Amino acid sequence: MPVELNHTIVAAREKKASAQFLADILGLQVGPKYGPFIPVPIPNGVTLDYMDTTSPITPQHYAFLVSEDDFDEIFARVQAAGLTYWADPGHHRPHEINTNDGGRGTYFDDPNGHNLEILTRPYGSGTD
């Protein structure tokens, strides 16, 4: 069996609201509570398990490879939600998308400060 990422824990102040935010933006469903977690299953088999914490949250980066059509739908939801988005992970180019590797990509923050990314081409798969 090849090594596959199965799940990761996402720290949150309000796990249910945070999981719902991600699901709503990406057009996914929140799974049923599992122990202390609220899961958001991703179609490739990975689950993001949201867990409440009272400790300081260190922002993490989560990148989602999507189709061109899905990018349009997700990006429309990002804009409709009034979220600030950036063309770069350092948040230096606000209100822009990038065209890295001949695709499209953008970054935006979730309610806990995690840096979310949607992209249509994996890094290194095309030309800049």
C-alpha cells in the first residue's frame, strides 16, 4: 500500500463554525462529529479534522487543487463572503489571483487565521 495522507487536525476556536466555513467555501459537506473532531472530508480521501483549542493557534497553510470550473465557483463564494484574497502566500498582492504554472490560484484566510489556497495547477506543472 502506498503512503497516503489520511487526515490532519486543524486547530480552531469554534470547530463547528470553522468546519462549516471551509465546507461552505469549497462546496463540501461537514461530516458527523467524531470524538472531539468535526471532520470535513475532501474528495481525494483526506479529512480535515477540526478541533477546539484554547491555546494560541499557529496559522497553517492548506492548499486545495481544484478544476477550472470549481475555481470559478469557489472564488465567487470567496468574493461573495467579502473575504480578502491575495495572489501570493505572503499576502503582498491583495485582490489579485495568480496565474502560476499556466493555471489560477489565490489565497484567503479562514476565521482562525489559517492560510487557505485554491489552485488549478500543481506547482511546477507548467510555465509561469
